Amino acid sequence: MKKILVANRGEIAMRVLRSCKDAGIKTVAVFSEADRNAPFVKFADEAVCIGPPASSESYLKMDTLIEVSKNLDVDGIHPGYGFLSENAEFAKLVTNAGITFIGPMPDAINTMGNKLAAKEAVSKYDIPLVPGTDKAIVDVSEALEVAKGIGFPILIKASAGGGGKGMRTVEREEDLEEQLTMAMNEAKSAFGDGSVFIERYITDPRHIEFQVLADSHGNVVHLFERECSIQRRHQKVVEEAPSAVLTPELREVMGKCACDVARSCDYLGAGTVEFILENNTNFYFLEMNTRLQVEHPVTEMITGVDLVKEQIKIARGEAISFSQEDLRITGHSIEVRVYAEDPMNNFLPDIGTLEKYVQPTGEGVRVDDGFEEGMEIPIYYDPMISKLITYGSTRNEAIARMTDAIDGYKIEGVKTTMPFCKYAINHDAFVSGNFDTHFVQKYFSPEILDGHDSEEEKMAAILVGKILDEYKGENTYANNGEAISKWKLNRL
Ligand code: ADP
């Protein structure tokens, strides 16, 4: 492979281009009019504007991408994540054009892109599934029978769902019919496929996923797990590797299952097998993501493997150059996703200009980003600014380095998820390793970040305290920021 086109934007385009350059491969970036000044456009050897800002008119234009590739003698296309990365039709078109798709075969993408088809595929292997239905639910009475069998609460899931969308929890039998109808209608309009199924709702689960690599010579390995339980809206925001709770024995069993999931669909390339873990012991297969994952850097940090380079080697037909036994976990890594979102306002996107943008530096700090100071966060795409990753010889060291790195990351002009992430990784539950996917609901409310006051906020808090004193006719609040902050915290 001599020239690779990256069919993506932002930090992941930069990430892929870097590995291509390292490997001495020429690169082509494609960009929308909104991304004209983005670093990935300048970083590539060649860059082509493929249309207006809306993804449907640029990054999702399959024919344009193939045409550009042909014109520029591209022989490999890397899709990154999102956009066309899990689109079997695109993978087919690329291959038919005589270009290598750096990813799995279309059949594997199709099978794993549908949660019910995925359950069916893995049934050849001994892979634990969440108790529930393995076929689309078509009528309410059937659903009721299943739900009664597994016990409430249950989760209705859209078979074609993804990105945390298309799920509904049902607590009580009497709500089932209404919720089921709504779920089917939603699935039809959002994903074009109304199939839904039922799973037992695991009340306090952890999200544990395994990185796998599979080559065209029949080799399949796993590169251990990532813990992704800190989520908002069923979407990850803090990830780490390894998980604080997996024993070596459980890691081995889950890792073997992950490899079997890859085998079940003749997987090729880098993929991720997601599990849900109950009581730190029972695990169930959720789904497989047939692409490079946002959180792949934590795996790279603890294994020393460049996953993009491995993807390219596998796509070239080479065998994976190491065996399962060669792989070791060394140290600990944490990633926080720096989204232009306001944690004080329900994590709603906060679009604007990066008036100040200074990345942190230091031992064990990695920043995967795609922005520079002065740039706008476009409204057209996912509002992720960057991924901040730290590495330490121990988990505590990785946490301490992340705390420092967050303090050293200067972003002004938009609100970001960083204050939340700093709070989360220093929370007792996270530090002790005793947390689950409900971390945000259990421990977070916006006022908490208010408690970590700046000087002005402390003054404002003192004033509020004084006003309340007068109102209540008592003077119970000490006249300093600390005490007021505690008062504010105690009220939560
Ligand atoms: P998506 O494809 O939308 O990402 P997943 O099936 O991967 O959907 O699930 C996303 C998240 O939803 C999981 O990480 C977990 O937090 C939650 N979840 C999924 N299935 C269950 C379940 N059966 N019980 C409890 N939580 C679940």
C-alpha cells in the first residue's frame, strides 16, 4: 500500500495520518468546507475538498470518495470511526473499485451491525448472552411472556440501534405495551428497521470491552480490556485499561470469548467486543464494533502496539507479528474525552470558538486532537475536541497525571467535559474501582462542579450564604469560601 486516503476528519484523521506517515505511506485527506483550516488537512500530503459542511454532502458521499481515490491513485481507504466506517455498502464499493478497505469484510460489518444477527452468529460458540429474546419481538403478548420470564426491569433494544440510542427501560408490566410500541416506532424512524428485542436490565453493570485483532491467516488475538463504565446518555466519557476489577482468570475467559466473537463472523482487522459485567463476575456479550474505537489509545499505551499500523498490515495481507503469549499489560492508562459540552447544563453541546487552546505536556501525557487555537467547533459534527490520555506505572499514577494534565489543558471559548472528568476520576468510587455505568446518575449533579469554586464563585457563594442568613435570621455559615462550598455540597 503506497497511498492511503483517510475518509474522516478531526482527531481520528490526524491519528491515522500520523501512523501512515510513520510507515512511509503517502496520505490524502478529504475535507468539507467547514474543515478547510483543520490541522489534518495541512498534515496530509494531498488534500481535497469534497463538499459543503453537512456530512451527507461531504464525508458520507461514497461516490465522491471513490472518485477522489481513483483520481489520486489511492490504494487504501481508512474510514476512521463514525461516518462510513461501519457501512458495508461502502466497504463493498471500495473493494469493487480495486482499492483496499482498511477494515473487515462487508459481511462481518452487516452481521455485527445488527444486534440480533450478532447474537445469532455467536450462537455457534459458548458465549454468554444477556437473558432475553434472540429474535425480533412482533407482538405484545409474546413480549409480556418473555418479560415475565426474565423479570422486570427489562430493556427494549432496537436491533439496528447504536451510539446509545434506541433503548428503553421498562420497570413495570403495565408500561410494557406502550413502551414497546414507542420503541418499535422510534426504531423504524431512526434506523429504518423497526425490529426490537428484550433483554434483562442489569441494574448495576460495568461496561467492559476487549480489543481484538484478526488477520487473513486465521490468527486472532485480544489486546485485553478497556473499562468504559463512566458514561452519560449511554455514551462513554472516561475509559481506562486495564479494568480495576478483572482478575487474570476472568480476563482470560472474557478474552477468549472476544476472540470467538471475532471468529464467528470471520473478522478481519481491528475490532472491539463489548460485554456487560454484573457483580464483577458474570459477563454477557453485548455487541461487536467493527472499526477502530475512539478509546483505542488506552490499549496502545498498555500494550505498546500501534493499532492503526496493525490495521494497515492486516489489510495488506500480512500476518499479525505477535502471538497472544507475546502480549503483556504494562502499567495503566486513562482517557478522558474532551467534548465541547457543558456538564453544568446536562452535557449539552456548547459550540463556539476556541479562544484559547493550550495542550498539556508532561511525563505520560498524550493528546489526540484535531483543533488549534482560534478555530471554531463546527455545529455539523460530533462536538469532541480531543482525547486526553495519560499513562502511569500504576492506576494511581495515571489518575494523578490525568488530574495534572486536566489542570494544564487551557481551553477557553467553549465549555468542556473536563471539569466533570476531573471530578469523576478523583471521586472515591472511581479511585476505589467500585463504580458502574450509573456513576453520573449516582454521584454527579452540576452543583458539584460549582463547589470546586473559582475565587469569584466563592465570593458569590459567600453572598448567597449571607442573604440566606438574613432571610433565616441566623448566622450559621462561616465567612469563608471553603465552608460555603461544603454547605453547598451538603445540600446536594
Ligand atoms: P449501543 O450499540 O447503542 O452502544 P450497547 O448494546 O453497546 O448499545 O449498550 C450501550 C450501553 O447501554 C452499555 O454500555 C450499558 O451501559 C447499557 N446497556 C446495554 N445493555 C444493557 C442491559 N441489558 N442492562 C443494562 N444496561 C445495558
